[in-house]
Amino acid sequence: MLLLFTVVVLQLVCPPAAFSQSSALTPGARTPSPAPTEYTAGPQDVLEVTVFGEEEVSGKFPIETDGTFNFPLVGRVKGAGLTLRAIEKELHDRLADGYLQNPQVSVAVGQFRSQRVFIVGEVGRPGTYPLTAQMTLIEALATAGSVASDAAGHVVIVRGSRAGEDAADARAASEVLEVNLGTFQTGSLVDNVVLRDGDVVIVPRAESVYVLGQVRSPGAITVERGTTVLQALALAGGVTDRGSMSRIRVVRVVNGKKTEIKVGLDDSVRAGDTVMVLERFF
């Protein structure tokens, strides 16, 4: 059962490039923040309130723009900015105050409308999506049609500060998380970030370099950031018998000009580079 779940997850979120790279978080990425414990309601959300044994006061109640909703018997009740459990307690206390004896109240969200996440880049259906309770990165990508075949193997999440948080400066007001989709290849969901209201999920296009000359499969190849010259050669099928591992050049655009540079096998390539493998001297 776990194997089947893992395969489904990988088909939804991992582009082919993700399987050829390391499954660790990209170096320097910040550890995802702990998941919030409960959804906080907001204007335009529709609450489903059930008072057990009291069908006449149960039903769906939209939170209006002022953050309140009208509930039978008790009148206006604040909903925006409160967790569902807090709304349950408020309704219980007010119904118990002269209306019902020990009311049992349950509150759920019938329609999520107040909170949004933005998914852009290489996905099937980029756009704005309602943020449901405990929505994770995998769920968001699946909702957006999953990642495209030409997507990179990582996702960037840009989020602002939580409501009510004080930011010491502009940098403290936002947080950037970077998750390598290859982490899901092992079946581990430790990096399956729980999204927040206003998060921007960016799925970048995969970077490519050209490997030409004495390699078995010359042409454009897809690489992840940090891919070395040696790894790029391997992705191009390896060096032919006529090629020289000591005669490798890289043509790179620097300040708008093409520049030929010498590189070592452990040096990283950059997007747009052309790696040339020259013939050996006989």
C-alpha cells in the first residue's frame, strides 16, 4: 500500500529530471516551518455548523465581509480570525446561555473562499487556488495539474509573514523555502510543506546546457543547479574513444559576450553553457 501511494505521489509532482538528482533539500534552503494546527476562518468562507439534536439551528453560514455571521437564537457571531474550535466554543457558550442545555456544537468549513495560494510556472494549470485546511505542497501541485515534463526538480515557495507578526525589516517580512521534489522519490513526506494563506508556489523551468564534440549523445541536456561538468558528460552518454577528458572547454555568456573558459570536471555548469569535448592528441 505504501509503495502504491509513493508511485502516485511521484507521478503527480516529480518531473523526470527530479529522478536523476539528489533527493536532499537544496543546500542553503530553510527548513519548512511547522504546520499550523488548525484552519483559521475568514470572510467569504462558508461554515457548516451542526448542533446535535437541533436541526433547526444547524446549517451553512457564510462569514460576511465584516468578519461575522448571523446564527439563529444568538445573532451575530465573530468568525473571521478564529479557529474552528474557537468558533465552536463561542457558539456553545452563547447557546448554553439561556437557550439550550449543554449544546454539542461542531463547526467545519463547507466552502473555502477567504484564503488563497498562487501557483505559477511549469504546471498544468497555473493560477490562484483556494487554500483548504492543511493543504500541502503535493496537494497544491496536484490541484494545479501536476508539474510539466520540462519543469525543474525543485519548487520555490515564497511566503509573507503571518497576520499579526511584526517584521523587523523587509527581509524578515518574507520567507523563501526551496524543496527538491526528489525527496518524495524515497516515499518520505518530511518536506511536504503545509501551505499558508498568500503563499506563492513557483515551479521553474528546468535548466539546460549543450554538450557537443566528442560525446556519444551530443545535444541539449536538462540539468539541475550544481550539476558538474562530469555529470553533464555522463548525461550526454560519456566521452567517446576519440575524446579527451583533459581538453574540455565551456562557452559561457558573460556580460553579454560569449567567453571560452577552462573548467575542471568538478566545476558546475550554468544554464545556457555549451560544453565542448575536443579530440585527444595522438
